[in-house]
Amino acid sequence: MLPRLTLPPSGAVLAGLCAVFIVPGLTGHDLWKTQDAIALGIVHGMAVSGDLVVPRIAGERWLYDQPLYHWVALGFGWALKSVMQFHAAARLASGTFVAAAFVLIYAAARDWSDDVDTRRTTASAALLILLGSIGLLVHAHEALPELASLAAMSGALAALPFAARRPLLAGAAFGAALGLAFLAATWIAPIALAVAVALAHLACLEWRTRSGAVFLLVALAVTVPVALSWPLALSLRSSAAFEEWRAILELREATAPENFRHFVSTASWFTWPAWPLALWSAWSLRRRLGEPRLFVPGVTVALMIAGFIAWGPPQDENFVPLLAPLALFAAYGIFTLRRGAAAALDWFGALSFAFFAGLVWLGYIAMLTGVPGPMARNFSRMAPGFVLHLRPLELVFALLLVLAWVYLVFFTDGSPLRSVARWAGGIVLLWGTFAALWMPWVDYQKSYRSVAIALRAKLPAGTHCLAERFLGVSQAAALDYHGGIRTQSFDVLKPSACPVVLVQGSPKEEFAPLASSTVHWVKLADVGRPGDRSERYRLYRLQR
């Protein structure tokens, strides 16, 4: 008989589970649109220009993202450029921030737990709920600035348990983490947490002390200079760039009803299973919501939701920082979860992940052997020209994942933690299997490397400038990174100023740069990604 797995798991088991989730698929693919290519394009721009203050993509200013993630990614890229590709090394920043978020959310739940006997269980629950969130399944392996915000929010939450006992140290740590959250991504997350903590010092009796006032003052004194460091440097470098960034910061990209519809439709799966567990925590522990450990993350989640609905923008990745307070709040209700609800989550997860992991294996067999025929033909149609080769190490890794997951399902002792542990194990199984078996096929379709090389080869000799029409930001970043292709805006009034034009369009429609009887354009290239039915890249030269 195999030994049974007891819960909560040891630190080594948790660390291994996190590593198996983070590492596969992190470095083994090219730039993917949209956010992955944008972030790595910014990092590449910093490496080429040496400018760490003004983010740029293919030479053009890009001020929609704060630079904390890009600074860290640039450090990885420079440090490891001799042993791996620059984009792969830079994307290690994502793994670092996700690992930091796991460690810090574990510490926050452990140190805020009032029962010594259940501290490890609560801490493990918070980590497993965060790891098991569906929204992290792919985003944790992309170059995403919001991952830095997730780590910073987790760090700020980890400092709060010491607010009453060590106000100076805790205030400084909380302020630094909050300031870094401002430098990472959306301002909604740090503002919501700051307001929640301020309200907690009014609503929670144990924080209404002189130590609480000291904590707030120290936190404010540290947060402000950290948060304003980059905006101040930007304003000193270029007042025009600063005004552009401020306008972007104040911009509301959608209406409240549109943001609400997006939140309901996206957050319902993105934050699963954290949100139903958080609702149960709010109900089952409603008489204890005045405690700081419940008040702060609960109010933070509510304020963040209100901010997303009121302000937007409606983008999936903005929900990544929400996972930190949501997972922490959900963890405290794990002990009061009804047995039937826990069993439902347990077996729903087991059956769902068994089904989807089975599909991944079936697809892999079809790509490798051609059987079953209809599925193999579908894969070939989506990625024409792709040939999958057997990679023994990846195959063994995927088989070991299956064995480990079967062990987790059938040899785990009963515990309040078992449902979320099996769910997190299913997430690791699904992503690890996908990354090991399907990553070459997915990267073959998503990579812009072949497009950049083909366009570069078709550029006329001596081309001094290249204009663009309808070229997307992420596409510009990928073409610049893979082929050194940089474009400028096309001048309709002066087409001869830049006689070579790159046009992005659909396969069914031909977009000439300029429809005019006096100007004639010759098409030099018409390329696209393998199997991509929505994007074509056409290169034109002005016929003189």
C-alpha cells in the first residue's frame, strides 16, 4: 500500500507543487499576442535604447503600463542572455513574481490566523486557492505586468498581521509593497487596499490604538515616494510624456454597464473557485467580519470590484491583482464549508480535470500518430506544415504528472483542505500536460518569428523607412523583436515620403495603402502566421 498524503502538506510538497505549476511553459515559447508581446516589446526596447524611464514599443512611446515588471524582466534578460534567448530570460520575471505571490499569501494567512492548530491549514488553503484560480492558468506564464501587482498586493497583505505589534516595521513594509503595486499595474488595486486598511483602523477595535496611527503614518510616508518615483522621473525627462501618461491614467475606456457585463462574464470563471469560497466565508463568518483579517481583504475585494465596474478597462488581466485578497478572504471559510459543498467541488474538479487532461493526451496522440484521423486532420488544418516530434523528456514528465494526480485523488486523507488541494493539483496537471505535449504546436501558430523573417527578406535593398497601416501594437512589438522591423505612421498626403508600406489586414480583403489613380503600389509580400485566418501582412512599394 502506498503511504497516504496527509493535509496540510509539508512545505516541501507545497514548494514542489508551485514549481511544477510555474516552470513548464514559462520559457519555451516566442512572443504571443497581445499582452505577452507588448510587455516583452517594452523590455526589448529598454535593452536596445538603455532608457528605463520612457517605455517604448518598436521605438514608439507606450505609457499604458507602469514599468516595474519591465525593469525586473530586463534584469533577467541581461543577466541570462548568454545562456538563453532574451525573451525567455525576461519572462522569468513572471515566474519570480508568481512564486513571490504564493509565498507572501501563505505568510499572510499563516500570520493572521488566530488558532495555532489551524495556521498551516489556513495558509495552505490561501496558497492553493490562489494557485487553483483559473485566471492564472495561462497568465502566470506570460509576460504580464499585473503579475508584479499580484506579488506586491500579496506582500502588502503579508505585512498587515504585524500592524498592531510592530507598527514601524510593518508600516514600512506595507508602504513599500503598496508603492510597488502603484508602479506595477492598475491603480485600482493599491487604492482599494489602502482605503480598506484606513477604514479598518476606524472599524476594527484592535487597530484603534496609538500603534495603529503610527502604522498609518509610516505607511503613508513610505508609499508616496515609492509610488511617485517613476512619475516624477517621467515628468523630469519629458513633460509631454508625463501629460500623455496622466491622460491615459484618467481615461475611462468603457461605460459602467459595459464594464459590469465584462466583469460578470469574465470574473465568474477567472476567479473560480475563489469567488464561491469567498462568498461562503462572508456568510459563515458574518459575525466576525469586524476582525482585521476578514475586514481588510473583504473590503478590498468589494472596492476593487466597484473600481473595475466604474472605471475599467474591460480587460481580463486586470483581475489578476484581485486574486490576492480574494484568495486570502476565501481561505478563512474553509473550516466551515459544508461537507456536501466540499465534496461537490472535490469531485467536480476531479472529473473535469480528468476529462480535459484526457483530451490533451488524445490530441497529442492524434498529432503524433495521425489516429484518430478526424482529430489529426483538424490539428493539421489549424497548423498547416507542422510536424510534431516525440520528445522523451516531456513525455515522461507528462506521465509523471498523471501518476502524481492519481495519487493525490485516491490517496489523500480526509481534511477540510482536500477539495482545494485536489483542485489545485488538477490545475497543475492540466497546465503541465498541455505545456509538455502541446506547446510546440501552439507556439508554431502563435509565434510571429516566421512572419518577421519573411517580411525582412522581402524588404527592398536600401530601404530607409517603412510606413505602416493598421498594424497592431503587439504585432509591431513582435516584428521589431524578431526581425528588427520598425515602422512609422503612413502619411496619406505624402505617400512618396516613405515609399515602402506594411499593411495588416484580413485574408479576404486587399488593403492598398492609398487608392488613387495617380499613385500605384506594387505588392512585394503577402504573409501570415501558419493557420491564422484573421491576419495577413502585405508589403507594398510605391511604383514611381
